[in-house]
Amino acid sequence: MSRIGKQPIEIPTGVTITVGDSEITVAGPKGQLIVPVQPKTKVAIEGSMATVTREDDEPKSRAWHGLQRALLNNAVVGVTKGYEKKLEINGVGFRLSGGPQEIEMALGFSHPVKYKAPEGVTLTTNKMEITVSGIDKQKVGQVAAEIRSLKKPEPYKGKGIKYADEVILRKAGKAGKK
């Protein structure tokens, strides 16, 4: 058995899971998510627990087993607690402004950089910090990665956009002549 796939998923109160032929609908207090059904896997709901099983022991089936359980668990956590990622902007002259769907940044380019978040993701700004939040773990991570890619942190002065918990390995500058 898959170590991840065999673990049951606890369904909190207020969350409903509807299993269909090709998709699983997870609805909760924060919203609704649709999870695709992976091949050769079955989802069973018994009381307040959901379990994922597989048809056979082929390597692909074992991989889909763990994937199905992880996607379903991420959806349950998303509709109850939600997900968020924090980004920090470091650099002299860098500025940040904006609202819940669109932000504008001055990142040392000749023009301001604008970023519009997709539906279901909100952007919150606080001084030089961006908080990306939403119920879909994949969307939140993708938006955070796209914002970071606008100006990746450089290793000499640490200027750029980085995750709040990311550590930038610093390099020494030029060595002077003797």
C-alpha cells in the first residue's frame, strides 16, 4: 500500500464530499473545489472519514493512489482553512501598491510592473510584503511563483522578490587587487 494513499481523510463538520464518475466535489465554508478522479482509484465515504483504494498493484496505480488521496486532502484543507504564501520585496527604490486582485510594483525597471491575480486568489499588500491566499493550493503556489519570477533575488545584495521563509545564499563581491 501507498504510505500516503492508505491514510484516511478526516472530513470536518461543514464539509460535504460528493463523489461522481469523473470528478469529486468538495464544498465547505470557504468555497467549493472540484478534484478529478484518477484512473484505477475509488473514493469511499464512511461517516466522517474518506478512504481512497486502488484496483491493482501496478506502479502507475500505486502512484495514482497517493496522488488521489493528496489532492482530496488538499481540497478538504482548502475549503476549511485555506492556503497562503508570503513574499517579501527587498531593494532600494522598490515599491509595492495594490488591492485584492491587482498589484503594481516598482522593481528597478524603467516601467512599473503590474500583476493581476486569477479568480479565486487574493493578494494582500503590507509595506514590502505580499500575501497570496486562496482555497486552491495549486493556484496559490502558482501565483506566488509567478510573482517571484518577476524579479528573482540575486545572491550579492539579496535584491528582488523572495518567499518569506526562503534563505538567500549570499556571495562575496569582487576581490580587490593587491
